Amino acid sequence: MLMVLTGLFVMALLAPLLVRWFGRSAFYLLALAPAAGFVWLLFQLPAVLAAEQTAGLGQPNAPPQEGGSWIPSLGVELVFRLDALSAALCLLILGVGALVLAYCARYFKSEDASIGPFAAQLTAFAGAMFGLVTSDDLIVLFVFWELTTILSYLLIGYSRSRMFARRSALQALLVTTAGGLAMLVGLVALGVTAGTYSLTAILAMAPEVVAQGGVVNAAIVLILIGAVSKSALVPLHFWLPGAMAAPTPVSAYLHAAAMVKAGVYLVARLAPGFAEAEVWRWTVITLGLLTLLVGGWRALRQSDIKLILAYGTVSQLGLLVMVVGLGTANAALAGLALMLSHGLFKSALFLIVGIIDHGTGTRDLNKLSGLWRRHKVLFAAALISAASMAGIPPVFGFVAKEAVLASTLELPGTLAGWVTAGVVVGSILTFAYAARFVWGAFATKPGVAPTASAPLGWEFAAAPVLLSALTVVFGPFPGPLDAVITPYAKTLPGADHLEYLALWHGFNLPLALTGVTIAVGLLLFLGRERVSAAQDKLFPVFDAERGYRHTMAGIDWLAVRLTGLIQRGQLSYYLMVILITALAVPTIAAVVMSTPWPTWEQIVWADSPVQAIIGVAMIVGAIGALRAGRRFQAILMVSITGYGMAAIFALQGAPDLALTQVLVETIVLVAFVLALRVLPSSLPSSTGRKRRLVRAIVAIGFGVAMAAIAAIAMASRTAEPVSLNFPQLAYEGGHGRNIVNVTLVDIRAWDTFGEITVLAAAATGVASLIFVVGRGDRLRRTTRDGSAQIAAGSLDRGVAGGASQRVAKVFTEVAKGAPQNNWLVAGRTLAPERRSIIIEVVTRLLFHTFVLLSIYLLLAGHNTPGGGFAGGLLAGMALTLRYLAGGRVELFESIRLGPGTLLGSGLAIAALSGLAPLFFGGQVFQTAVVEFWFLGWHKFVTSTIFDIGVYLVVVGLVLDVLTSLGAELDRRWDAAPRAVRELNKEAMG
């Protein structure tokens, strides 16, 4: 199973490349993957059939099973199991999948846009469906379930240039995703109640689980919502006809043989254990019968032959869900037989529609005429498949429909009468729209000119002809399919009286009802004009699609109103909302719940007089920031609190935290100062007294609340802190003495990897907010004449468009690699009034020292204060010095790698360092130590490689800030006319 699953996804990855090499013929190669899986499945069937199941909820003897534990802490297992039910679905998934992929080789043209991604998505969909029906874990099943949802969205929206295709794809995505989310809640609730997520184990203990009621009943309803949404039952049926915007191969595979069967499969899988639940039976019977009737009725009024099949599919899905959900052995046998029959005839009919549409350019039955004369083989295949859909002997559809009628007649009491009557009425409608399809697609219509059609190649018609032939073969000889599905049917009540599939069961009531169905259905078809007139007069009381549109319009209206109310474009308002929320939620929790408040004796205000002095300084800084009249003064006051916190860390014996805090505070201070250049120097003083009072209350309340929460958290501790074991873990497991750094790169490496990923995303956000189009990842390029030029997207794009001649000249020299007399080029790029000799001298003295010290902090951080984060910040400070000394040209000279390259390289190195242990039999982010001798014994810890990735990400982040807030603003300033610069100077004070 794992081999088949892996093979399908590998072929999906190779699909775009194969299409590029072989054009549309690559679909033949892709069809080999499901075809090989189908052959493998045929060889596995004896083992599956040998795993006979006893009556009731017996366990299978020895079904083929592969896989193992995936997420042990959550009890999730990556286990795949092939039993009779899974095998029946896999026959459709792999068999029909291979035929549809081969059909695509003649349906598409090599020059069609996006057929490479389409081929990949269709092949991957086959893999996702195979994984879904073989998964023995609820959570893994849901993962594949949602993967089919995403792939179907992409496949339905293949024609991206068409508004209808995009809208239909989005509609299908929203409906099925909403149902999937509801189903996830139900699956989790069911797994938690049962104590396991294993489907086999849950079904084995189903009686005990169902007896708990309450949560289990709610879980069943939520799971059925997911099944209803995926299998397009009323009232969520409307997305399936809209999905006909997809290419016909997608309709034949997803909406006939595979995806829409996922809901049927889920109901069939859980029926042996939960069909006795009261909420189950009435839900599946009511929604199933209603969908059967609504779909059939709507199919009769369609003029697009593809929509006739679409609404017919809706109708048949309702019948399928109802039958497999009845929870009896004969109903299970009939339901699976009907599912296989439906997969064969409906796939064939959709493929035939694709051929007609391809050859004639239309699917309108009012324009199609006389095709039966031109395409006799295609007409014969359509007639056979339509007869199977209508339940006419001697094809397999008749065998399945007879079994369905027999299973409904054995239901208890009046339920048998009502359900059987509903099935008969639905079958009459099915016969009528099946006849309407054949007549509309192939008949010669009076007054309509014969439809011109392109010649039909055998390779194009092979797939639907083969599927129709199988429908004929399995009619008189249903034994092989009966053998496949009988083991599943024996797991349900009534297995002692299990029927068998056969073309002839004698003269009985189901046969009589079939005769009534054919007779009344024929009358309904012959009176189609009167039926259409009656349908036109009957305005639908409830139109599900119109209800969906109104719902979405209401959501859009509400979103606009809420956005207008909340998104005011005022930063202080957003900050106030955040602070109030952060203040209110924990405060309410502390008051409502039992909270151990600390006593006055437990509160320690300061460990030493120095701490008290630093605390007073921080308070003065905070008050000074509030009272400041100018932005620069306010930022300096805020920095006092940050540097004070670093001093507190140092006094408490945390040099690593103190060092990092100092570096962070310095970098943030520089970033603020750079941003101030585009803001007025004075703070606005128009805030009213009431507003200032509200702000003061929120600010003071938030501070007091955070202090109280910290005190309560410390007073609430009853268990021994986990951090007490960190020194031992750091030294013995991480092979380092610096507990903080070892924790970051080893003990909690996953957290750190997530944090540097967030840093990379934040850098991208900063760059986009400052309107940086390129990050300067390609700082140079070579022109045809061999001279080097600054690439578009460098740190100084478009410098010749308005920058000073001084900067342009130096840029040209630097780009050409001309020798420089001075190590710093700032003297020739900055205006005299902007130069600072002190900063230049300091930069000359400290730049290389900072860089070397940053590397030392990186390499020595495993045992002494430092690490990749602190080292990266110090390297960023070195780059900041170069920028302050010489502006953007100096920044360009200091490092030739762009920030995007540094960020990407850092993430890649960190990720590879985590994956590398897997190749040596270890775990992700597992640390190893290498001891070597060089002028003494040393040891190298592999987590240092991860720290190097952190180092590069931090340097890239700082460079991104300097590029966006510094170099980009400088460039725009230089490019602006002199008059504009003067006005900006006046505005900023």
C-alpha cells in the first residue's frame, strides 16, 4: 500500500516534467501508476477475501496492513489497511483513474495551457483518494480528506480565465471545507471518547461508545455533516452541478468515481458500529431520500447533457448514502454493488459527454441531432451505460437496483413501505432522465439540422467503451464483485440471511417494482414537454444555491461593516484594543476562577539597592516617554526601560539574556531613529483630556495586570519547575554548559526554528511596507560588453534617475570594481554637512572587531554567553555602523549578499541541520558531538550548524531593516526634487 501511495505521488511530482518532454502523450505514462496499482490490487484480493469477517462486529482475521506510529504523543498512527470495503473503493480509484488519465491524452492538446500542473493534480488526487480509503487512523483520514478538497478546488478551477470556473471552484472549496471542519471536530470527539483514533479499534468497541450518548451523538452528526458536504447531499448539493465547470475528465473521475464517493465510504465505514444510533438512521434516510428525489427532479429540466448527469449524480449519491447507512447486511451488499455500478456507468457517460463536446463544440440537447448515425460505437456505449443507470436488465445496474429494493423491503414496519416508495419514485425519475440524456445526445430531432462532428479515434473512445463493456459483463456474471463486497456485508447485522448478487432471483416484488419503474419512467419521458411546462410553473420554494449566494452576500456585507467599524487606520486605537483585550481576559479569569494570590510576605520588591535604583530609572524613563514632546526624546526614554531590563538580567545572573537584550535594544533604537526621518519631529498634542485619561487607565491597568499575573503564576506553582533539569539536560544531552543556548538550539530546537521562520516573514513584511520591490539579492550583473553594473533590485535601484552625481559616480566605480584609495567611501558619497568624522573613525576601529566578536559569540555560545542570535545581532550592529558612516553606498560595499539570500540560506541551513540526523537513523534536530585533536582535544556539537542558520537569519533581518528603512528612504530622498526636500525638512522640524 505504501508503495502504491508513494508511486502515485512521485508520478504527480514528475508530471509537469513529463508533459514538457512528451506533450499530452505523457498522460499515458502517468496512467501506468494507477494501472500498476490496479494490478497490484488484483493480486492482493485473495488475501483480502481470505480475511473473512464474522457476524456482527467481528474483527478481520488478517487483513493486509502497513505503517506504524506517526505522532505517538497524540496517538496518531500512519497505518494503512486494506479490507473488503477499501478494496472495493480502490477498484474504482485505481481502475477508473488509469482509464481517465489515458483518456486525457486525447482530450487535451499539447499546447493547452497548464496541462502540466493539471496532470500533476489529477495524479495526486488518485494518491489522496487511495490514502483516504486505506487509512486506519481518523486523523490521517482527515488529512487525505482535506487534500482531496484542495486538489478538487484546483482541478475545478482549471480554466482560470473563466469567471464561472473560478466561482465554482471557490464554492466547492467553501462548502466541502466547512463540512470537513465540522467533521474534524466530530472525529476528534469520537477518538477522545473511544480513547483511540484507530478505526478498527473504534468499530470493535462501538457498542460501548454509542452507549455513552451525548458527545458521541454530537460527534456522529458532525461526521455526517462532513460526509453530506463531500457527497453533495441536500441541502449542500448545489456545489456539484457548479463543479461541471471542470474539464470532463475531472467530472468523470472526481464527480462520478472518486471524490464524491468519499462521503459514501465514510458512512459505509462507520455503519457497522454506529448505524444503531438513533440519530444516524433518521439522518441518512431523510437526507438520502430527499437528495434522491431533488436530484432526479432537477435533472429532468436540464438542457445541458453534462448537467443532466450532474444532477443525476446528486440523485444517485443520495440513494447510495441512504442504502449503505441503513446498517443491515443486505443493504451493505446492495449499497456497495450500486456504488461500483455507479462508478462504471457514470464515468463512462461523462467521458462520452467529453467526446461529444470535443467533436461538436456544444452540449445543448436542443442543438445536438443525429449523432447516433455518425458514432454508432459511442451511441452503443452510451445506451448500455444509460440502461445501467436506469436499472434495465441485463446490465449490472439492474442487478444492483434489484438488491437495493430487496434490502429496503426488509426494513421493519412502515419504514420499509416509505423507504421503498421513495426509492421507486427516485428510480422512475432516474429512468426518465437517463432516457432524456440518450435522446438529447444522440437522437435525430425534427427541425434540427444534423450536428457536424469530428471523426472519433479509437484511443479516444476506448475508456468509455471499456467501462460500458464491464457493465454488460458484470450483469450476467456479478460473482467476482459479489465476492469482493460480501466480506464487508458480513460485518453488519443480518449476515445470517445475506442475499447474493444475481441477474435473476425469480418473479418477486423487486422485479415487479422494476417493471413499474420502467413503465412509468417511459411515460414520464414521452411526456417530457408537459413535465417541463409543469416544472416551469412550479417555482422552487427553496433554492439551495440561491441561499448560498445570499449567505455569502450577507457575510460580505457584515465583513465590510465590521471592517469599517474596527479598521480605522489609527495605530493608537489598534494598540488600545489589543491592550484592553490582554487586560480583560486574564483579569476576568483571575476573578472568576480560584486563584492563589501571593501574600505581602511573599512579595520581594528588590534583591539589592542597585535593583531598586534601576527600577526607579525604568519608571522615570517610562514617565519621560509619556511626557516627551518630541519623538526622538520619547524613543530615548523608552530605551532606558530596555537597557534597564538588561541590567536586571545581568544582576540576576543571566548574562546571555542581558547581552541579547542590550543588542536587541540597540538595533531597535537604530531602526526607530531611521524611521523618524520620515515623520514629524514633534509629537501631536491634540489629544483631549478624556482621551488622555482613558489611555492612562489602560496603560496603568495593563502594567498592574501583567505584574499581578506574574506574581499569581509564581504563587500558583505546586510542581517542581521543569527548568531544574535543564542544566543536566544541557550538559549531558546537548553537550554544552550554556543552558540558554543549548535550550534554544537543542532542547527546544523546534521552537527556535519556528521563531526564525517568523523573523523571515517579518522581514518580508517590513520590506513590503517600505515599498521595496527587490531585496538586492543580485547586486551585480555583467553586461554584454563585460562591464559590471548594479542590477535592478540592488540597494540603490535607479540611482541615475535623480540621485546626486557624487553618489552615481561612486556607484559606477564600485560596480566596475575600481580600486578605492579609502577603506570607507563615505567621504565621497555624503554631503559635507552630513558627514561625521567621529563616526567614521569609530567605524574604522570597531567594524572588524564587531564582526570577529560576533563570530566568536556564535562559535563559543554553546559553552559561554553568546550564540547565533547574539552573534547575528552584533554583526548587524557592525553593518549599522557602516551604514551610519557612509550611507547606502557604504552598506552596499560592506556586504555583497542581499538580505533575501541571507534569510533563505539561514532557514535552509537550519532545516537541513534538523533533517540530517534522519539519514543516520536519528530523530529530527538530534544533536551529535564530534571529538577531534588539534593542539589539544576539542569537541564540535552539530547543533552549532543550526546556530549558524540562526546567525544568518538575524543578519539578514537587520540588513533588511537597514535596506528598507535606511537605503531605500535615502534613495527616495535623493531622487526627490530639491523643493520637495526643503518642504519635508520644514514639516519634520
